[in-house]
Amino acid sequence: MKLILIILITLMVTSCKNNNQQNANGTSEQNTQVEDNKIKDLRIHYHSNNKYTLNDKNGVLLPVFKLAAEKTNVNIISTANPVAQKSEEELILQAANKFPDDIYGGNNSKKHIYAYAEEGAFIPLQDLVDEHAPNIKKFFEERPDVKKALTTAEGDIYMIPYVPDGGVARTYFIRTDWLKKLNLEVPKTVEDLEKVLIAFREQDPNGNGQKDEIPLFNDKWEEIVRTATLFGARVYGNDSFSERVVLDDNDNLYHAWTHEDFKNAFIEVARWYKLGLIDPEFVTRKQNTARQTLLAKEDRGGVTHEWLASTASYNYNEEILKANPDFKLEAFLPPSYKGVDGFEEHRRTQVKPDGWGISHSAKDPVAAIKFMDWFFSEEGKIASNFGIEGDSYTLVDGKPVFTEKVLKSGTVNQFLYENYGTQYMIGYAQNYEYEKQWTVKEGQDAYKLYEDADPYTKPYTPILNFNKEETATYAKYASALHTYQDEMIQGFITGKFDITKEWDSYVVKCKELGSEEIVGIYKSAYERYKSSN
Ligand code: CA
């Protein structure tokens, strides 16, 4: 797939450049007042969460997009494949058709949109924003960091992104009912945490007479890898499991997964695994099922590092409370290690690589940008975060409040995606208030604990704009390198590979697979990022 991408970029050079200028300057042939009032078709190819299109599962336009279309005088035609699994791959497929629709986007689409834009497949948006998108313009003025993350060295912006809100994301959670039962304190050091995990393992806190407790677990194996941060190593550069190039305290970028700190941390993680402290099924367990299985179904899980709102909600899970009314899962801060303060690596990013851009084929770029702009208007902000008034929310003292049917839906996000198109990862600004409304007390406590203690002491790798050559380099190496690293790290944790013996050859192999080349493109993109305004 990566090779196809490179070939397609090359093929598109001549085909797109010409259309580009003409459309970017507006629509000379459609400038009359009469034309402006006519309802225009907008063909949109978009996937949210790698699967949802702008239509519901019956092929009907979702209410939020229906509202947006009415308000901006357009007719939306959703062109994305309704059964697709990966928006990145869908975009690459669309490149073969030279992006015939008006708007394209999806998860992790930024690298692709920017790479194809270099060939003229997407039009620059900054002038359109200045002239026709007052709400986006205002947003960029309020959030110059977001604007900067989107602007190329040439000063072009090609995508309107999903901008998350709220800082605290994943936090550590521990079974405080188990602590109480075993007469233990909330751990403040990693050394104490180890003792607690061993006690969970050995002392039967779930009281079933078996040593079946899983002291430390996560919903995704990539999150188990982040256990290394307890031992002082950095793992991910930002809120993405594929972002393995990390900014150190001295503003230098390095490959975290080949660093000496990483090795030393994984010697400890492997030791924990051998002690039986880490979920033995962390590789084979179906992703995103660990919390449901180990908390709700089996009452065996002790400590996890997961998203606070969804994790805290287990405190109110009826299945759990019926079996164990004492169940209590509460947040604790990253513990210190060898006298050095702990840190929390994970938080929400300033801007996500998800969003949408306008194709060179767009017949009316002004109508397209006006449609995108609506989501940043007061009305659009409420719709994209809360849905439809009188249905998914009501206004209370001027503020949107979710209705019972949303709050009682169990899986709030999924309910919103599927029934409204709300919280879709289109170009929009999230309002954390949406999540707060369904965050239970223990989740709100977790947020406050982390916000007050502020363990976010490590720099974040910014979302960088790769140019065409850098994108090609990334595409050439990243996939094979990450696949190799994934296999080796899993093996280092489980003891299948002996980290002390095999680390050096692992690093050599990573370099052969392009780890240094990848750091190189990050460094050049980061230099441009720092020098741009
Ligand atoms: Ca037990």
C-alpha cells in the first residue's frame, strides 16, 4: 500500500496542478447573486473512526450533517465506502481516481492530504478561510498553535482538523476496595506499586480462593508498552501509538524505542511480567476487551492506565455492583521511581491528524469552505459536540445538556456517532463539557487530581508537516520498522527474547530498517516547524 502511495503521488503531478489555481481563486463563472443562492451539491468522502460515513447505517444523512447542509445551503452527497475499515487506505484508493469529489478526509488523513496537496490534489485553504470562513479565521486567531501545526513552510494550509479539548486523558486507576481489603495504601512510588501488585497477585483480593488476579492490564497491548514510563523511559511522542520519535528535555528528537532508557525500563517490565504482575494475555487478548473482561465479567483486574471517563464508569456498572457492591476503582498519580518524580506521558494533543480538506476537483470551493466553517460557528459547535436540540440535548440556562437517552445509552460516544454524527472526527473543535456531562464522580476526581498535580512534565512531539520527500521516506520505512519493533518488544516483555542479550542486535536491526532516517525527517520537519510563524 505504501508503494502505491508513492507511485500515485508521482502520477498526479501533472494532472492536478492546472485545476488548482483556477479553483483556489474562487469561482469566477459562478459569481452572480442568483448562483450563490442556489443549493449546491457537495460530494464528501469522509470516514470517522475509520468506519462511519456522513450517512447512518441505512444510508440516510446523519442529523448533524443534515442540519449543516440546511444552514449552509448545500446538498450533501456522502461518497465514502460505507463498509470501509481504514480511512487512510480509502484516501489512497481515491488518489487513483484523482480525487473527483469536493471534500476528503478521515482518521490520520493529514500526512496523505498534505502529500497529495504537493501535487496539487488539494487546494490551499488560507485565502478561502480569510475571505469566506469567519469562524475558522477567528478560531485560528485564538489558537495560533493549531494554525501553526497546519501551516507548511510555504505558508499553505490544506486541512481543517479535529481539535480535541481537555488535557487529562488516560490516568492510572487502582482497585481501592482491594487496597482496603489487604490493608495497603495507594502507592506513591514504583517500589510501593510493585509491592501492591505482588499483594494483588498473592493475597486473593477478589476472595474466590484462587490466584487468578491480573494485577496490571490494559485494553490495548500498545498501552502495556507504556508501562515503561513508570521506569523513566519515554515511549510515545504524542497521543498516537505510531509516534515513536520523542522530543527530549533538551529539544532533541530521538527514537524512543532504540534508546538506552527504553532498554533499562524493559528489563524491569520483563521482570514484572515474570513475577506474574502483567496480564499474560496482553498480546493475544482481543483489543479493547480487557476492562470489560477483567473488571466487569471476572473481577480479576487490579491496576490499569486508561481513559478516565470510560474507566471510572465501571464504578457504576450494574453487573459489577451486583456481584461485588464494594467495587471501587480510583485514580492515582504516576508514582516516583528511584526518588525521581513520575510523569504522565499521555494527554490529548493540541490538534489531531484527522480532519478534512478541499479537493482540486471542487466545483465550488467557496461553498465547501463555508460548509466547513459552519462547524466552528456557535450553532455548529453545539451540533458537532451535542447533536440536535430537543433530541440529544436541551438548552439549560443557555448551555447544552445531554438528554437522558444519551446519558443512559451506556456507550455515549458510539451512540452519538451512530445516531447523530456528533463528535465525529471532522474539522471541528471539541468541547470537553460534552465528556464531563457523562463523566462519573471518580472520573471527575481523576481529572482534578491530574490537573492539579500536573504530571505533564515531558515535551510532546508536535504534529509535524512532512514534505513530499519526507512522506516518501516515512512510507518507505515506518511500517516494516514498527512491525519488527512490535514483535521484538512483545518478546522482550514475555521473555521470549532476552533483552539484555539481544538488545544490541535489535538496535542494529532497527537502524537497518530506517529508524535513523525516520528521526532525520522528523528533525528537518521540526526545524521548519520552529522557524514558521
Ligand atoms: Ca482470586
